[in-house]
Amino acid sequence: MSQSRIRVLVGKPGLDGHDRGAKVIARALRDAGMEVIYSGLHQTPEQIVEAAIQEDVDVIGLSILSGAHLTIFPRVKDLLREQEAEDILLIGGGTIPEEDVEVLLRQGFAEALFTPGTPTGEIVGWIKQRLETKEPEPVRAKDE
Amino acid sequence: MSRDEMDEWLERLLRHERRAVAKLISRVEDDRGREEIMRSVRAHSGKSLVIGITGPPGVGKSSLVEALTHYYREKGERVGIAAVDPSSPYTGGAILGDRIRMQAHTTDRDVFIRSMGTRGHLGGVARSTADVLRILEAGGYGRLLLETVGVGQSEIEIMRLADTVVVVLNPGTGDGIQAIKAGIMEVADIFVVNKSDMPGAERMKNDIEMMLDLNGGAGPVRRPPVVLTSALQAAGIQELGEAIAGQQAFLRESGQIKIRRQVQLQRETWHCLEEKVRSLFDGAWPQIPQDLLEVGERDPFVLVEKVWAKMTGGRDDYER
Ligand SMILES: Nc1nc2c(ncn2[C@@H]2O[C@H](COP(=O)(O)OP(=O)(O)O)[C@@H](O)[C@H]2O)c(=O)[nH]1
Ligand SMILES: [Mg+2]
């Protein structure tokens, strides 16, 4: 019986030590039937991308509260490109000012960014919808 | 996946490309071309012995895997790790958190860590764990480590997968007694009392030794050593490494490895057979008994016979 399970890496880059938000997301994704690889605190972009490759995830979700989003998202995207793994979707959440959200999305440094307080169901829905078009073979979905 | 694409991934696997290792593992887990993939992979694997680390949640299995990885990296070996955590029986989802303790090796190109959910498979290991380990081996990771969830009884499943079964326990807990109850004593090749930095470790070791004395003779071919470790303080890891080497040398030199592999193959075959039978019922499962039930039959044994008769077309034996 063939069943492709959605796999998501939830990472917590940067120096801040709060992973409550990341854990809430991780649980919501699990409850939606996904396999969530939780890699812990203080991850470097290199560690995140390497783990994502080994785990063959469909999505990387980053929780950033440290204010380093403008360096981390582009760096992760760069590394994914280097590894020819651009088919992995990059999303994030945390305290990111509105104008930075726009910059990151416009420049393609993330596929989606969710502000604090976004209902988890919305994130689950976004992932499912984006990946629906992806089966059975990874197709590079264009950003709308 | 087309034949060509699969061949390309398999070629890339043999060139030890990490992405190929990762992609092929997913395909096997998702049952997309599993049989074909494994046919090729098997031709390039099977030599490495698998070290299985099992024990109750929280005893320090992941921490020990990390410490052993460090140990083998110092020796220049390339390490492949499969770490299994339970999937939710309700949603099929899972939170796989073993990597948290293995971060130090994430960017080491000579270490490959793969987290797996049990995906509905009982017994503390995932259905495709054996396959995943062989893919890692074919991908160039010769030292194989497997971490499985410790869930009582079903640890016995680890025998199907591991050549060296390491049972991890903690001092000052009822672990020892639980272990005997669960029948773990019989499957262990090596006992580890981890968290030896905490009180009661020596006593725990003595308890285990005593149980091994009582078991003596009738039981395992080789008396399992009991090793004290502290993954936290990196103590006893060398001793554990040596205990593993000793057991593996014994397996090879005594020819026991052949017997083990035969038992494993038998179990794996049986396991695949079970799966095949189950898949026959997938979808059809509610209907078949339904029409039999409508006849008013209430005896499950009679129902089994009728289902069996349906499955085998009325024949009880195999025709050659
Ligand atoms: N005191 C002490 N704590 C340890 C030791 N090894 C692991 N731990 C801690 O035990 C907890 C569970 O460890 P983990 O490796 O995740 O256990 P697992 O669930 O068996 O994989 C963590 O908080 C570890 O830091 C040890 O040798 N001594
Ligand atoms: Mg663990």
C-alpha cells in the first residue's frame, strides 16, 4: 500500500532559547498526519539544510524570534540551491516585521511567512494545498 | 517514478550521493518501487553488522548513539543511523526528535542520520527499517546504528534487524525487573547501564549480572557483558565500543552470524508475507466477512475457515 507522508523539518535557528512556538507547530503538524522532524535549538542554516536533505523533507519550517530573519532565510535558500534541493518549500514564523515579510516573500527567500497568532490550521492547510500538486513526483511549483 | 529515473537514483546511490540515499529511503518508506529498489540495493549491501540500541524512553539511547558515532568517527568509519520513533496510531503523524541529541554530527559528511516513524507498524520499529539500513550501507555508510523505541514486549522485533542488540537501562529505576518481564534478557547481546553518573549504577549492574547467572547455561550462546556508561560525561563509551567489537568478532568467528542471518531472513520473509496477506484485505476487508456475516455465522473460527477458503479458492494446500 503506497502512502506518501508529508515530512516537515521544524528548525529553530539563532540564539534565542524559546521553542514553545516551534513545539506548538510541530504538534499541530503531527496531528494533521505529518511526520515532523524536530531538530532542536540553536541550529545553523548549514545544519538545517543538511538535516532537511538527509530527512528528505518536503518543507522546512523555521521559527525565528531573534530578529535574524533577514540573514537566515536568504542563507537557507542559498544552501538549498547549492544542494540542488530547491524543491523543498521554506516557510517560517516568529516575530518578523510586516515590511520584512514583504521583502522576504517578494525576493523569494521564503514561500510563506506566518505571523504570531496565525491559527495552526492555516499553516497545515497551506502545506497540504501546496503539496497536493506535488505528488507523486516533486514538481517545482511556481510561486504565485 | 520511471524505470530510468530509478536507475539514475540507484546509480547515484552507489556513487554515495547523499540526496540519492535520502530519496531512495523515502521511496521505500512510501512503498513506491520498494521491491525493485531493494533488489538492487541488496546486491550492494548486507556485509555490515547492524548495532541496535533499544530500551525504555528517556534512558539515553539517542545520546549513546551520538557518543558511539563520535567513537566510530575517530576511527575513521562512516556512520549510518536510523532512529525510529512512534507514529500516532490515530493520525499516522509523528514527532521525530532523536536528531536533537545528534546535532554535533549533522554537517559531518561521513554521518547520515535518518529519522523514521513506525507508521502503524507495531514492535518499536518501522516496517521498512531493515531496508533503510541497507540503503545506508549501499550509500557508503559502513557502520550501521539503529535506535528503536522501547515499548515493552515488542523489543523482540529488534532481533529481526540487529546483529548486535544493545539493551539500555538506567540505575535506580525498575527497568531491570521490567526487562526480565518483557523478555529482553533473552535478546540482549550487551547490557548498558547508562547514566552511571547517577547513584545506583553499580547495584544495577550487579542485579543484571545476577539475573544472567540465574539464566546461565540454557540461555544465550554468549553471556552478554554489562557496561556502565554516562553518555552525558562521555564515560564508558570506549568500553561499550570494545564490547560491541567483541560480540561482532564472536559472531563472525563462531559462524553464529550465518545462523542469525538465517533467522533474520525467516522473520523478514514472514513479515513480508503477513503484509501481503494484509494487503489482500485492504479495502476488501470489511466486505468479505460482511457477506459471510449476513448468513448469520457468529463463530470467528468458522469465519476464518470461510475467509481462508475464499482466499485459497477452496484449496487447503499449495499446488505445485
Ligand atoms: N545524567 C545523565 N543524563 C543523561 C545521560 N544520557 C542521557 N541523559 C539525558 O537523558 C535524557 C534523555 O536522553 P535521550 O538520549 O533523548 O534518551 P532516549 O529517549 O532513550 O533516546 C536527556 O535529557 C539526556 O540529556 C547520562 O549518561 N547521564
Ligand atoms: Mg531517542
